[in-house]
Amino acid sequence: MTSFDGTEIAYRVTRPPFEGAKTVILVNGLGGPYLAWRGQIEYLSDQYRFITWDYRGMYASQRPSPDVPGAYAVANHVRDLEVVLAAEGVRHGALMGWSMGVQVALEAFRRLPGFARNLVLLNGTSHRPLETLPQLGRLVPSLVDLATRAHAVASQVTRRAIRQPDAATWLRRMGMLETTLDGEVLAELMQPMGELDVEAFFRNLRALGAHDAEDVLEQIDVPTLLITGDRDTFAPRALAQAMARRIPMAEVLVVRGGTHYTAVEFPELVSLRIERFFADHGF
């Protein structure tokens, strides 16, 4: 579909399992395509319709015009979502965000009052995300500049690195993935990441680093489930626990052994907890 500024945005919808099925909006992370939600979709698609979209410049979505002010701002991702919701005729639903998607989901809660019946927030933070990794935050402007000047080369290098047989090994050693993660699932997840537009990736990352949704927490008046892993180095469990103390109707699941990809590593556990959360709150 065509968004507010002319950017072509790709989105995906599962077939409703029955008439009147409620809708869950899957709000992606920056480090994973919609395939990162496969476990939850497979487990819950007999009860819910799922909608997700690719952020501008990512995967199947077009890069925005450089003339658009703050083209990659988190608020503009929410404006893209608004167009998707209008196209599908969705007026209410659950917002389920992972990593960067936690920031986007919180901004959507702010900008779409009355839409969310509940929130599920996985492996993310409400504060400026790059401040949890200050070394990376300081590098981002340089990486954006490098990717802009050497766009084709940067994309080619990334593609080759992702396709290396030992790429998964290095990700595990860095603590980004659990050692027990199924190899076939990981290969499926990493394949589209090798096709990323590197410049758009870092521009999205820079915009994400400037976003802060701290002030939204006390305003959340719907049931909220926070899920985190005790080995998540990008969004440590303490962040989820601190958020839960500020959200009036919050529940927390800490998954032992879970990294930043907890929902991919432990799909059955995470899906069961989400199913119970929805049932407990009449969704």
C-alpha cells in the first residue's frame, strides 16, 4: 500500500480463522523480518488474525524520499501502520512488539488512542534504546555516513557476512542467540537479513536511538504483558521489570536462557504465555 508520503509499504495478513476473530498487530524488531514471529503465528493463528508490516526501507518496503523530514522517525512508522489499519478496516486489536517494535508499539498507543485492547512487549525498552549500549550509539552516525557513501559495497559485505557458515556461531558467542536455537529456523531467519538495505537499516537505527516513550508508561490503561530473557544483553531483564513497575496492569515473564530473540528460541513457552494472557483478559 502507499503511505502518507508516497512510500510503498509491504504488509502481510493471515487469513481470519473465523468471522469476527480479533486482530493482533505484530510490530517487528529491526533485527528480524516477520519470520521472527513464525512460532507465535503457527500456534495462535487458529484463534486470531495477524497483521504485520515491513518498516520503511526494510525488506519488501520502499525507502522513503530523502526530502521527507525525519523520514525514518518512529512516529512515521506509526503513520504507516495507520494506513495499513485503514486498508484492512481494523479499529481495535492487540499490539505485540519485539525489540524496536516495543518503541513503535508504545508510540502507536500514544498516537492511536483507544485502539489497543492490550499490549505484549518483548525484549525492548521504553527509554532511548541505544543508551543501553552506549558504544553502539556513538558508532551509529559514522555507520550511517559510511553506508550512505558506500551503499552498494556495504550491502554486499553484509550479504556475504550473513551467508558465511560460521555467522550463526559468532552471533551465539556474542550472546545474541541461544545455543539451542534450531539451525533450520535460524537459517530461515537470517536469509532475508542478507538482503537488507544497509543504509536504510542504520538510518532506522539512528531514528530509533532518538526516540523515547518513557512518558507513555503511566498512561497505559490496558493489560500489558512484558516478556524478557535473562541473557538479553541488548534489553536486559531489569528494563522490563522497571517498566512493569510503572505500568498499572503489567505482568512479566522472564525466560531463563532467553536472549534478545526469546520468542524465536522458546516459541512454545512464549506462545502459551501469550495465549493465557489474552484469555485471562477476555481478548
